[in-house]
Amino acid sequence: MKLPETNDTIVAQATPPGAGALAVIRLSGPGAFGAAASFLSPAPAEPAHRSARMLAVKDGARLVDRAVVVFYRGPASYTGQDTVEISCHGSPYIIRTIMNLALRGGARPAGPGEFTLRAFLNGKLDLTQAEAVGELIAAGSAGAHRAAITQVEGAVSQRVRGIKASLVNLLAELEVRLDDSYEEIPALQIKDFALRAAAALAETRELADGFEAGRGIKEGTRVVITGAPNSGKSSLLNALLGYDRAMVSREAGTTRDTLEAELELDGFSVIFTDTAGLNARAASRLEREGMRRAAKAIERADAVVLVSDGSVEETASDRKAEKEAARLAAGARLIRVINKADLPLKRTPRGKDRLKISAKTGAGLPGLKALLVAEQKKTFRDGAQAIVTSARHFAALAAAGSELTALTALFRKKNPPAELAAEHLRGALNELAAILGETAPEEVLADIFCKFCVGK
């Protein structure tokens, strides 16, 4: 996959397709002003930077629309090039006509993410910020928006540049001594060097460790509701959502398949999955298939809510559900819930993250909701502004961390070889540079920007 040409003029609709009150059409490139002047009247000869004018859109002598047009002179624009933004009425016919007029004036249709690609290539954004633009557009919750906007503003970039600066200084100290064949420079202060390398490693790990919470903030936390049959799993889902999403019956085994629903809790997206009950004496083929699907959902979960019926004594199915949830949810948080607390309880919650709730009355649900987004809220509460939400960034940070781990291990030995230490530093620097787009290959850039919408 190759990057598109970036020195020509492109045009695209920057607002969603379909009819609406307004639409925005964007042109960018060296011929943007000329292409726009070919159908705007009166055509401005030398439009002032960031000036907005009401102009007629004409197809020859025929009036198409009257639009508000803003001119941006490069490099002081989003893309770094001359840019024109036309706000017209949102008629599909008007939009189509203006697009055709722009093409006739010398522009070509923009591909996905081409405007932001040009912003990156012209130094208006680094790659981390450019990727965050896509995440900002896709943000479906307050938490995802906050994480994206801090990245667009450069919080992650600043942290990565700070680590890079530390490593560049360390590498310079090594290389100047490697080039000192006459040994005129004082010997390296190994203890101080090792401490600074360890500090850079700690910061790299801290940034990488935020990825799990960041991924949950960006994509939504996947929460699976499981337990024995007839423990109130579907009732709990309905109670959390505030409406009847799942069918509920006194008859055990009502739920046979997985059922998903999304909810925003305190600004964070949570994706609930209701599952079939884990029955110790599953008989039918259909029930066994439901349990298999439940197990698969638990394996993919970020958190598992294990529901048991507090109004009855513990059953064999409860014990099976406890065992299976603990086994399958190896990397997920396990929250044990005693349901039907509005009835006389015949069992007592024990251990960590055990709650008494009532899906019928709503008792205990605020506490459960708070637990489900506790990690995400802690991320912001701790003052973390640089939140890693990209798998690409996490992989690069992990690789840089591996190089720095090897470096610090090297300096625990007597007379550590400077050449090998320098190689580990170069490896870490290359990984950090890739995050910012300084060394990202063309294929990586093309893959990133092709996921953007057209017009951005």
C-alpha cells in the first residue's frame, strides 16, 4: 500500500453524507484557491487569510447556492497548505454539484484521511496526534473523548519526547567515549548512568502500563454476566440498563445465547454480555452449546460479574459457575454478586469484590456500577493525562522497555561493554521515534490513515 500524492489539490465533503441543514466541503493543496475561484462569485483574487465571505456558487451563469467560504493560507492551516472550506446547504444535489465543480476546477477526490496525512507530513501534527484525531472522531463516551483530546493536544507525544531526550543524552555520553581513542574524556560514571537508564525504563513502563485502562476507555470495558441458571443474570442486565433488554422467566435456562448491550457509566462505555447459566447437570445439546458460548465470552472479558441467588442454599451449579469463572477469567477482574437481597438471604458474601444486590429493587447497583469503571476513573483521578489507547503505541513502548531492561541488566555487571549498551539505546530510540512517526515506514502510515473517514 502506497501513500497518495500530496502536492496536488484534493476535495471532499467533510460532513456526513445525506441531506441536512448544512454541509462542509473542503479543498486543500496548491491549487485550492484557483479551483474554488472557478465556481465562486465574485471570485476573490487574493483572499485574506482566515477570512469568511458569503459568495455565490455558480455553474456557469446558473446560481447553485450561496455559501459561507473561509480561506486559509498555508502553512497556517490544518493541512499546512492553502485550504478552502465551503459551508453550503446540505442538499445532496448542491453537495454533488459543488464537488463536480471543484473537480472541473482541477481538484481530485480525496481519499480517507488525506487531509490529516498532509497535516502530519507538513509538520502540523506528529503521528501520535494524527492518530488521535481519528480516535476523537470515533469517541463514543466522555472518557474516550477525554483520552483522545489529551492525545490530540500532545500529552502522549510530550511524554515520549521526554523519554527520548533522556536516552539521547545517555547515548551521547557513550558515543563520545567510544570515539575517544586517546582516552582524553573522563571515565563514564557508571552508577549515575545506570540510575538515569533505570528512570527512563520506569517512565516507559508507566506509560505502557496504562494501555489496559486506556483500551477500556477507548473501546469500552467488556463485562460478562455469568452464574448458575436462574440466579437472576438477565434481570441484573435489565436493571443495569434501565430497560428490558433480555427476556426474564421463573423457568431456569431462559437465556441460551449471548446477548450484548452497551451502557455509559460515569462517562465510560461498558459493554455487557448476558450469558446462559452454567449448569452442573446440563442435559440438552442446546444447553451445552449455550454454556460453550458463555465460556468463550468469559475468556474475552475485561471483567466478569458472577451472580448467585442469595435466597437459596449454594448449589452444585453455583460451585461449577465459581470454578469455571475463576478458570476462564484468568486476566479479568472477577466480581462476585449475591442477588435477590430483597429476600431473606441464605448465604453470606465472602472475600474481595463481593456485593449484595437486588435486581428487583435496585439495591446495591450503584456500588456495582462504580466497581465496573473503578480502574478507568482511577486513571483520570491519579492525574494521568498521557493515556495510551493505541495497540501500536503499546507495542512500541513494550519493545523500548525490553531494550532498556537489557540495558539496565548490562550495567549490573562489572565493566559493561559500551558498544552493546549503545545498541540497546539505539533500539529503544527507534521504537520511540516510530510512535511519533519519525521512522514509521510508508506502509504503516498508509495503513493508519486509510482507516480515517474521507474529508478528515
